[in-house]
Amino acid sequence: MTSGLFDYENDPRVFAPYLNGDLGFHWAPFELVRIAVSHEPLFEPGATQSYSNTGYILAGLIIKAATGNTLRGELSRRIFQPLHLRATSFPTRPGIAGRHAHGYIILGEPPAIDITAISPFVWAAGAIISTGADDLSFYRALLSG
């Protein structure tokens, strides 16, 4: 969060397709990076900090380039399988199977919009779906080393 990179989610072009009713619209990771770098950096790297999803997208692209595998495959092989996270997934298509909480966002003015069905455009910046039990298992493993 100290890169200074602009967060692509702060560009109105990113949410435009969804606001226009196209909840299945898919942003490719490189397109989101292009949008982010079309803006000036927020600050010099390391000068301060600011949350930016762009860094997560870049990390996912680096993982893919370094391993030659999909991010989904690497997450499964390195995290989901070893920790036995059987109810955790990294979807590549819109929708969540079974019972689940819904996500809402207020863009501009209320009312809140149900964005649960939006394509997992966030990819490496948060497309993982999990249960509370799997989440607890992940953090137990992370925090215990």
C-alpha cells in the first residue's frame, strides 16, 4: 500500500458497465492496470500509504508470470489444498452457489446496489469466496506460522 499507485476502483470507467446493468461485464487484469496507470501516482513510492487494489492485481500478474500457472491454480496448490480449505474457491465466473451473504455498494447517492452477481472483476484483489470455518482455518495457519 506504499507504491503510490492509483486505485483503479476510483476511476468511474470501472463501475460504468455495472451501473448500466451489465453485471456480467468482465475486466481483464491488464485493462484494470491500464486504467490505474492512466492516472498520475498519488505519491512517490514509500512516501506514505494509501489502499490500492491495483497492487493486488499486479501481484497476481507477477505470480502468473513467475510460475507459468494461473493464479487460481497457485492459490489452490499452495494454500487451499494444503490447508484443506474445501469450501474456499477462486471463481472465474460470476455468481456464488448456495446460501451466501450479499454484498452492497453505494455509488454516489443511495440506494445501495446489490453487487453479489458482479463478475469477479477484482481477481487477485479479492475474488476468493470462503466460509467462516475455512477463513478461521486460514488465519489460524497464517498466524501460527
